[in-house]
Amino acid sequence: MKCGVIKNEEIENEELYDSNELSEITEPFDPTLIDVDIAVVNLGSVIEDIEDNDIELQPDFQRSDEAWDIVRKSRLIESILLGLPLPAFYFSEDPLTNKRVVIDGLQRLTAIKDFVLNTENPLKLKGLQFLHKLEGKVYEELGRGDKKRIKSLKITINTLRKTTPSNVKFVIFQRVNSAGVPLTSQEMRHALYQGKATKFLKELANLQSFKDATDNTISSSRMLDRDFVNRFLAFYIAFDEYKGDLDSFMSEALNKLNNMSDDELNEIQNIFDKSMKCCYGIFGADCFRKRLKREDGRYKISKAIFDTLSVNVAKLTTEEQEILIKEQEHLKNDFMELCNNKDFDNSISKGTAKISSIKIRFSEIERMINKYLSKNDN
């Protein structure tokens, strides 16, 4: 199975997951903690849970570019009225709220909610293929029998209970995440680590400094912008704890953020903001992009350069960042030399999540920066 990947011509290192690249569990865990509840229920009971807010449909998680149109929603309702079986739904039980968070089936449940529960702007059935007599009708205009057919449809619900370790949940959902349009890794992390962390990622991704430094080319679609921010946070918070599994590493960063105080988060936001401004102050529109020759056209933004440069700069004082901005022309030349270095180039373009690649690129960027800080100390 391949995990969903954004096709974005402005982004490098958007690597597909093949059979030997899927996230693995690198830390020991107790398999008895895996608790999956499998239930066959009436759709009506799920509708009641949505109405009672016991199921979190995560409006922030909706993928605007893939949200179902009226016809697709209507045909789902038509399938239900015809008694056709629906694919299984997958949920994760939130350990803090005990609500069920939708992992797979979000668009289907949203369509059902729009038709059955939305009274202000109800879904009007459109483009039906079989039940033409219902064309243009809303839920309240259905007969008693049709309403009963909707609520009595049997569906299968798989819920990972809150006692299941989050990193194990992530791997499980990678395995089942194959129907329809697969979730990206960042979307799965967003679903599994609801709370301060997910809100914090959104706030940082919306900072003007981040948008400027990435030249407004990182889309919010499929949470690609938050994936970039998540990478920064993971390496900034716990660089020395990286063990080669980038997915788990980024997930653990969200877990840590959820347990931080507001003051700690505010400090990190300030550090991130200053790092973005400094990187942009040095490289401008070329920020986080490889460059081999001055006369070359602009390369794509590289995730590997982004995490390496942004984190190294974030660890500097304001005075040290100002020194780098003053030395921008020399730094650009040195960075271009680095990009022409075979080992460094490999570390930002091949197997970028390997421990060896990360050590090479982080140490080389640190060495380049320290050259100018040492020079100004003398």
C-alpha cells in the first residue's frame, strides 16, 4: 500500500512510501494494549452520535480540494436508500475527550450529516441514477419508509481504543488506509494527536514569516504546510532522539507539544518566527532551495534543506542571526559550494530520513554558520 503523497511541483523530497518504507515501530510496546473494537451497528446510532457531538468530524481536517460535491454526496445517500453496503468506518478514541475521531470515512459521514442533520442548509439530492423520484428532495421530504431505510442500514465500525499506543495506531492506520484517497502521514498525525499540538501547527503554518520564507508556494491542501512545520518542531525539540523513523519522530513531537504549557509554546512560536525571518533575510525567494550555479533557474523547495537550515538558525541568538543576514552574500556562495558537495547533495536528495543523511546535512550547515560567527568573534 502506498501512503498518500501530494503532487506539488514546488516541493522536493515528497517520497512515496513503498513496502519497505512504511513506518515501523522502533520502540518496544505491549501488544496486549492494542484494543480494537469492531461493531456492526445501525447507521441511525452513528447519526445520533454525530448529533450529540460524540463523534468528532474535525472541520479543520476537511480537505477542501477533495470535498465531495453535491452529486457525489447525493449518490451516497442513494446507495444507502438502495440498501447497498458501505465500506467500513475507522475511528480513533481520543484519550482526553473520549470522543471518536474519524480516520477513514470522513467524507461519507459529512455527506450523511449534511443530508440528515443540516436543517439550515440541507443537502438537496441531485444527479441520482436510480431513484429519480427523489431528485431535488431534502431529508424532511422523504417518506417514513425511506427515513427508516437510512437509519436501519447496517455498517461496520472499527474503533481503536484510547489504551492503544498512538505510535501503534499510526502504523495500523497506514495499513488500513487504502480506500478512496489515502490520508497523508500529516493528516493521520492530525487525527491522532488532537489538542494543543494540532492547533499550534496551524498557527505556525499561518505565520506571515513562514509564508514569506517559502514564497507562498507551500499549499495548505492535505496539510502540506503543517508537515513542514511539524518537521521543524520535531528536530528543534528532540534532534538527539531521532532513531531513523521520521513518522514516529514527528508524531512524538506532537505528543510532547500537547503536554507543553502555553508559555513554552509561545516561546517556540517566537523562535520559529525569528528563524523564518532570518532565513528569508539571507536567501530571499531562494530560501530552502538547492542551488548549484548562480545562473541556474530556481529549484524546488526541499524539505531536507528546510528542516536543516531552519533548525540550525533557530538555535542562534538574535545577534547571531543578524550577523548571518549581514554576511548573506558570502553565505549564499558557501551554500552553493555545499550543494555541489556530493555527500551533502546526497543527504538532501537521497534517503533524506536516514540517520546518516541527517547527521551530514545538519553538521555541514552548522559548520557553515559557525564559520561566520567565529569570524565575527575575532
